[in-house]
Amino acid sequence: MDTELNVAPAFYTVGEAAEILRVNPVTLYRAIRDDAFPAVRIRTRYVVPAAALKDLIAEVTASGGCIDLADLIADRRTAREAGRATGGAS
């Protein structure tokens, strides 16, 4: 196990992720429960992958404009449903 203090975490608590995104944790919990934000559920707790935050930041930066998370999530759901319908084939 790496004990270096400068190693970024692989996961954030919902509170930490909400602070990074500058939103209320309740808002982030609601988005997670609505399958509108990626998270991992461990029993009764949720953790947010650091990669999800990095990907979101990269998407916003690359677009040069405002990203509507609802649109990103709708695209993700559509792709997931298409994958299920085709048996996982791309």
C-alpha cells in the first residue's frame, strides 16, 4: 500500500466530490440515485471515482463551453441500452 501523501485518491466520498464540484452533497446524492452521476455503492455508502471527475473536467475543458450533465447522462444511458439490446456488441 502506497503511503505517500501526494498520491491522489482513486475515489472520493460524496461530500468531497460535491466540494470539488461546488454543489451541495444532497444534489450529488440525488444525481447518483437517479443514475445521473457515476458512483460505486458499497453497502449503504457511495463513493465517486476520481476518474469520473477528471473525465467531466476534461469534457468541459475540451468543449470550451457549458456542458449539460443531463445530456451526457442521456447519451450514456442510450449507449448502455443499445449495448444491452445488441448483447454488448458495439
